[in-house]
Amino acid sequence: MSADLDDLFTALGRHCDALPPPGVADARRRGAARRRNRALAAAAAVLLVLAGAGVVTWQRRHAEPILPATTPARIRGMAPVGEPLRLPAGSTWTSARISGTHVYGLAGAPDSRVQALDAATGVTTWTAATPPSAAALTVTPRAVLLRGDDGWRFHDPDTGAVLWTPAIGDRWRVLSHTDVALLVDLRSGDLAGHDIVTGRKLWTASGGGHPLQGLNVMRTAADGADFAPYGTGDRDTPFTDDRLILVTEKGDVVIRDIRTGRVRTTVPAARPDVGGVTGYEGIVYTTDRVDGRISIRATDTDAGTSAIVYRRGAAQTFFPCGPRRLCVYEEQQSGMVLLLIDVTDGRILRETPAPRGAGAGAARNGRVATSITVGSDSWTVVLDENGGQLAEAPGAGGFIDDGNVLALVRDPATGRFTARAISGVDGRTIDLGEMPEISGGCDWNADYLTCPTGSELWTWKFER
């Protein structure tokens, strides 16, 4: 044995010798104590098991279903942000918008105002009085646009201060780009591009006294605008692409640069009696009416080519549903169907029955969500990449992000709404929570939902 180990055992022996041997009474006391401790431990274990069973039963009864993870992450709930913003009695919120991390509410008379909130806290950042006639609110990252009977006003999104007011009348239309405000004279076809913050005029173009047959903007997947439930028109999200689409009186499809006014492309494609113009990812779609039958033309503004991609004449409505893909609602003898058309050659790739009818729609990553309103009934229908129906909900809605769809379901008995999330990946649905009756246009992004509900403006944060 080594010297170190020998010293160690010697020391341990000395410590043991220093301890007196225990007496019998002490041993009995310790034995009784051990028996009591064992009994208490056993009783505690029984109570713990019973309590645990109760907890597990409660969790199973009340917990949300455990659903598989998805990408993007599944929406599993929503929580109100602070308290709702309340108006004085007699006033009503008419619309709500989200831009970045701010929520903006528009209220009508007698307490007409625009009020901005921090979406994360619900704290008011500014309030600006508005004319009683204020009717439309558009928000961009750099300006808040307000339209009323007295014209347009541009506000600072951070402070609410009026940035500038264009001197235009009723015959003018305003389109909002992230950096440019485009003013369009609908009668003369004159155009003027202004810096959206300062109002400085960037460029002008004369229409020669000829009204435009069509005007729109080139949407891209980055814009993320779909359609608006319980409001007027779409959600007025600003467009980010620099391509402005014009259809002239003689039928030319013209692409101008929104920042400079320079003509990029002119394609002699559309008919002079064009009925509608939509642009997505470089393709401009226009409708023609020949002998009372509707056809749809696709003009590739990059290649300078144009061709009719739908000519069967029974189209009810249509929307781009991906790069070089067009979705067309068509009335057939068997009922409504949704056609998916390859605009490269006009081939019909699939036909999907649409028993709920025709509606507005959008596509993300090949998935399609449509919002359908027939009379007083609304439906949101979600289709997978192959055109199969994943799910439907009895309410209007639209995409939250690339993998989740929101539907706002109204209870006809109470007027209250339920926010329902639909997975665009597997079609599973989760009721996120109840909402008061909606009084105007709602808005949402990947993080927040905001809705006007009479005298209250609510904001909720989505939980994943």
C-alpha cells in the first residue's frame, strides 16, 4: 500500500474510534423515525399520484390538440394586445390597417380621427383629427394616406404630422408605391410621380388628352396583398415593384418605371375595349370581349409577346395564382369550377370543382386561398399544390403567411366572430378566439390581426 493510502486509512480509523458506539435506545428511536418517514413518504406518494392524475385529466380536457409542426410555424392561438382602443359614445371605427409594427385606426364622425398604436404594446403613438368625410386609409412604411371629400393628405407614420397635400380633384386617382405617390388624371391620362414623403414632383407624362383604358401595378410575391374581408376593395397595401402598367386607347400595353417615368416596354397587345388589367411577376392579364364572349390575354412584358390564354367565354372572374399560372372561375353545366391555366401555352392543367362559387383569391408556394361571398354567405377555401381542397371555413379571409390562412367566421345569432386559422400545409384548423362584431375593414400580417368593432379597435398577436 502506498504511503498516501496508508495514512488515509489510519486517519479514518482514528475518526471511527473517536465516535462512541450507539446505544440500544438510540437505535430504537432511529428505527421508529424511519418507519414514520416511510409511512409519510408513501402517503405523499399516493396523494401525488392522485393529484397528478387530476392534473393530467384537466390538461387533456382543456389543452389544445397537439398538432405536428409545420413550416412556416402553425398559428395556434392569439392574444389581445393591451386593452381595446375606445371611442366616445356615438363614434365608430370604420377601418384598421397594419404597417410594420404599427396599427392605424380610422374613426368616423362625430369623433373623426386617425390614431396610431404600437402593435406590440397597444400604446397610442399619435392622433390626428380628420375631416368627417374621411373615407379611405392607406398605410405605407413611409407615409399614411388619407382620402376624403376635401382630397388627399399624406401623414408622417411616426408622428402623424401632415407631410403634404396634393392639389388634385375628384377625377384623379392616387396609387401608393413604397417610395412614390402616383397621381393619375382619369380623363386626360396625365401622370405625375411624387416623392411620397416630401411631395416633390419626380416626373410627369402627358396622356395627350386620351383617357387610359387600363391602369394597374405589377404585383409580385413580395407584396403579399390578397383580399379584404368585411371592408371595401382590397387592403390597399403599397406595391413594391417599380413597374407601372398602362393600357392606352389604341390597345398598347406600356410599362413605365414608377421612379423615373421612363417607358421600359411597349407591347401592341390588348384590344381597345379592354375590360380589366392585372399584372403579376412580369405578365399582364387583360380581358377582351368578342361577340359577347370573354377571353383573357396574357402579355409577357419581358419577352414582348402576347397571346390569348382563355377563350371559352364562361369566365366569372380570375386571378394570378403563381408565376405564369392563372386561376379562372368558369361556369359549366355541372356547376362552378376553378381552372388552373399555364399561360405559357394556354393549357388547362387541372379543373377543381368549386361548389361554393367564384371569389377573389391568391396563391403562395402553389397553394391557393379563395374568399367567396354569395349573398350574405362567405367562405374561405384552401387548395393544395395539386388543386385538392384542403379545408374550408364559413367566413371571409386570406393568407397570413406562406403556410397559414385566416378565416373570420361570423355567428349569425350573436353577430360575434371567431378567428380560425387554417394550415395551408395539411388543412387542419384551430379556432384562435372570439371577437366582437366587426364594423369595418380588418387587416393582418404574419404577427398581428386588427379589427374595428364599433366603438372599440382591437389588436391581437398571433401565437405559434
